[in-house]
Amino acid sequence: MQTFPKYPEPLISICPSTEQELGRIDSMKQSDIDLALANARNSLDAWSRTDIKKRQKMMSSLLQAVLAEKESIAELIAREQGKPVVEAMMSEVFAALGILKDLGRNARRYLKPVKMNHEQLLFAHKKGYYRFEPHGVIVVISPWNYPFSVPFPEIAAALVSGNTVVFKPAPAAVFIGKKIDELFKAADFPVGVLNTIFIHDIDAPYLTSHKAVDKIIFTGSTPVGSAVMCSASKQITPIVLELGGKDPAIISADANLDHAAHGVVWGSLFNAGQVCASIERVYVERSIADQFIAKCLQEIKTLVVGDPLDPTTQVGPMSTLAQLVKVQAQIDDAVKRGARLLCGGRRLDRCGYYMPPTLLSNVDHSMSIMTEETFGPVIPIMTVDSLDDAIHLANDSMYGLSAYLWTTSKKTAARFAAELKVGTVMINDGTSSWGEPNAPWGGTKKSGIGRTRSRFGLQELVQVKFVSLDWSRKKRNLWWYPYDLALVKFAYHAAEALYSTKTLTKMLHLLRVLRSKRFLKSVNMAVIIRNLNKLF
């Protein structure tokens, strides 16, 4: 059993652009986690029974609460996490608003019972449907790179589905987590349906292995996700993992190079590259490589690195010193192994965790910058001889989150979409699917398990219950006791009648089935006749 310190250290928020303390929040104790889980459990029955129309209406109220504070939310994100204020607005606040609107309009349609027609001819008299019921108490664990637009929609989706939530914000973004909690309170959600806890990451295993948790939604790095999965396995708690990526971009020889260069530079550098779906490696066909690299370099030189609260800033600081050190190590490793450093590559000599936009060429897969998640403002470009080589290299990764292609050929785009082993493919764009409520989010391989967002994300938050209805007035079903030789023979004939691919064989055995006294006593022949099409 994990033990907590008697007086746990507070959670301290550091502004990445100034390296100054923004404030601190007391870390909670083990008893506080137990209380949060108990509150969620005690609130579950009443909340899950609340009419979904009312829950949808609360999504609309929540949307208005966010909209009313959009500027202060964006400024808080820029100050505590470090992304430019325009990115905080567009990729964090906008993304959350879009999903709230979708949930407020469509959650009932996504979650309403679905009629099921029995395919088995022997069950043709039955009726059936699928119900979608909440899991129960869901734990949402959020990352520091998108501390608003990742957890906020996940919490909202869990609640509109009838679950209750225990929310653990990232320690590096505790005040954004606190703001999320305040917004739900402002929208008059019942006490106990959302319970926010502030604890250090080292204390999280107590939460993720707790018997009171019904499901976990975790977003973070692959190594930590693996640890969370091991912890959850102690109670066989189901889990959705949204993990890391090493997302490739391929530039085809027929691409619009101006558009591709602008797209790759933005897709690699927004949020200082601290995006699981950012472009972290680029493969460009040899015939256009020099021209494309020159255009990227030209674009990078126009970018303004600075204070994230300044509306003219395009690239802000990295969120933490630890992440900056990791990125610097990858750049140094690449240069040591033969990469050509075209710009950037060294921390800026100023206050704050600033790494300038960095462009590397002459890279290959022997370098960690091309194989390990970077999470920084770096664009490594590798020249390839063909699209075949590019697709092979793009798939040569333990990650499979997203992939991007610039081309003017619909045929090439279709091939790319089919062959890339990832969760999202984008043609002539990068990462904008984050802003689309109907686009599911998730990856393959070590980029995670399951999906968030869209109707597919909602399906992760409910359990499917099959309901079968039999209103026939027969005395007993065909397959009930007593067993006898006649039933055995009937089963043999029924198997051929139902599943043989030979029409004559099927019809001969069907005649024998129809002569069975037991069959005739236990079925409604009118129903059977209406469903004879299921034989073929």
C-alpha cells in the first residue's frame, strides 16, 4: 500500500516565460483522495438518473461560462503553460467550446438506445436493443502541454454520459486545473459530480490503483502511460491512454511547396513543438528537397520568439526546464552524428525557457531526433528517393498517432491514408483535426489505446448493454430441456439449412427442419416465413 508524506510538499506553479513563481496550491493527502472518490460514488446514482436532456442543457450553460471568461482563460494558459495567447485561444478555448456545443446538441442522439434485429433465424421472433450506460466513477488525468483543451472536454463528455469524475490536473498547470473546477461550479453542476484533486505525480498510483475507480482517461507520455496501465491492472480497471507521438510529414514532389513549407513550419513549431501530434520528422523527395528546405528556413526567420502574452509572439517558451534540457540533448546528439544545423539549436540567453525554432537537415534514423519523441521546436528534414521510401520510414516507429502528407494527387493521398499505421491522417494540413468535434482522437501502437472526442470518444465512457425481449406465448423455447435424439437431429439439419452455401443442400435440410414437431411447437411460423431471407 502506497503511503503519503505526513506534510506533502505544495504544488508550485512556475511561469515559463519569466521563471518566476505564479503561486502554490497545497498538495492533498491520501484521505482527500478517498473523500473525492467517495463523493463521486455517492453522487453517481442521482446524476446518472438525471435526464440526459437536462445534462445536455448543462453543457450549454457550461459553454456560456467558458465563453464569458474566454480572454482570462487564454491569458492564464499563456502565463502558466507558455503558449502564445492566440494559440491558447484557438487550440485550447476554441477546441473546448466546439466540443461543448456538440455535446449540448448531439449527446442524446449519440447515446440513445439502438434497435437490434436478430440475425439468427431461430431468434426471429425476439426483439432487441442496445443500451449505453455510464461506467461510473471516471478518473481524468491531464497533461501539462494542453492543460485546458484536453481535460475540459473529457470531463464534460464523461458527465453528459452520466458518469461522475475525479480530476487530477498536471502539477505544472495547477491553476488552469483550478479554473476548470471553478467553471463547472459556475455552471451549477451538482456537488460531487466533479471532484478536483491536487497531488504530485508520484502520488498518483494510489489513485489509479484504487478499487473505487471504474475507468481512467489518461493523457501523457508513453512511459508514464505504461505505468498507469500497470497500476490500473491491479483492479482490472479499464483505461483509455492518449500517449506520445513521433508524427511524420511527407512532402511529395508534386506538392505546392509554399503551402507545404508554411504548413510544416507551423505544424512543427506551434506551442513550441510541445504537441503529441506536432510534426516531428519530415521526409521530402530528393528532387525538391533543397527548394523545400530553403522555403522552411525563410519562413522560420520571420517568426517572433517572445512573451506569450504579446499578441505578436509566434513562438513562446517551453513549459518546463526539464523538457528544454531533453530537447537540447536530442539536438546535440543529431549534430554529433552528422546532422546539419541550419538555424537555432541553442537555448536563448534570456530569462525563460526559450529554445528558438531549430531546423536540421542531413538527418537519419540513427539519430534520436528521428525516432524518439522530441516535444520541442525542432524540424528535422530527411531526404528520400521515393514515396515508397517515405512511407516505409514514416511507419518505422513505435508510435502511430498522426501523419501528414502534402501532395496535389488524390491517388497519392488515398494510398497514404490507407498505408500509414496511425490514428489520424491529414492531407495538406497539420493537426487541425484537434479543433473538429466530430474527429476522434487517438493512436495506434505505443501512441495509446482507445479514443477521446467525437461519438467514438463517448463510446469509451459508456458500457454497452444488450437487451433481448421475447413476447411469444409458447410454452418453452426450442433449445430448452428436455434434450433427446430428435433435438440432436434437428440441430444437425438446422446447421445445414442455415449455413450451407449449397442451395440444394440448404433446401433439403430446411424441409427436414420444418417437419420437426418440436420446432413447430416452439416457433411462430408466420415470423419464420417473414424472415426466410436470412437463410441466404
